[in-house]
Amino acid sequence: MKKMFLLSGFAIFLFSSCNKNLPDVGGTAAERVANEWWVTLDQGSQVDVFGLGHFKMATYNTSANNDTIWVDDLGKGWQVKFKAKADYNNLTIAASNAPNEYYPITVNLTDGKILLNAGHTKSGNVGDSIHMKLEFSDDPGTIYEMNGVARTRFAEDDY
């Protein structure tokens, strides 16, 4: 009887200890615009002006978790990483004379927008697209466009 009582007590303890009431930690302020993207660097009507092909870049929250995000080409395009203001309701991005973190230039970003379900991945699936116009202080007056589609993390969509 004593063994049965101990075994029952242990079973009750075991099952009650598995009940976890974890708080909902939520997301970041930037989650609607944060993603990895497959993009090309274009100029006017010339797509992929430098012959880089599609490269991965990222948009993600800053530690302040406010209306500012990082725009980062991960060193693959013009080698820029800078902060931009984001309008999370309209899914737009802008920056003026933003300091670059990779080397000492500034960046202007205009017409930055994320278009939900407006792009097509490499395999033909519908995905979000990104568009922005960029001007770099080491090439003043030249406007480049960065255009692309959200990274799905499926192998068939990676470049």
C-alpha cells in the first residue's frame, strides 16, 4: 500500500509539473517588414547592373525596437548596412544621409516599399516583394534600384 501511495504521488507530481503556463512574448515592432530577400541591384532599365546576380539582403529590427530598422546587403551588393525609418502600417522604408556601417559613406533610400504577395520566387511561388531606390555618397547623383522577392527558405527558391 505504501508503494502504491508513493507511486500515485509521484505520478501526480510528474503530470502536474508538465503543465507550463508560458507568457506570450510577442514579436518585434519590425516583424511586418523584417525578412531576408533575394534582390538584384539595378540602374534604370538595366537589371543587375554589376552582374552580381541575385544576392541575399536583410531587413530587421534594431535593438531599440521602434520605427527604425536595419537595411543590410550582408556585404554582397554595395556593401551597405544602415538604419532606415519604417512605416509599419504602409510597409514603406526611407532614409536620408544614413551612415553606412561597412565603410564610411552615407546612403539615401527613397521609394522603399514591401508589396505583399506581389512577387514570384525562383520556383514560381507567390511571395512578398521589396523595392527601393538607393543613392550612395561615393557615387553621388546615380540612383540604383534594389528589387527582389522574400526568401522562402525552400532550397528550390534559393539563388
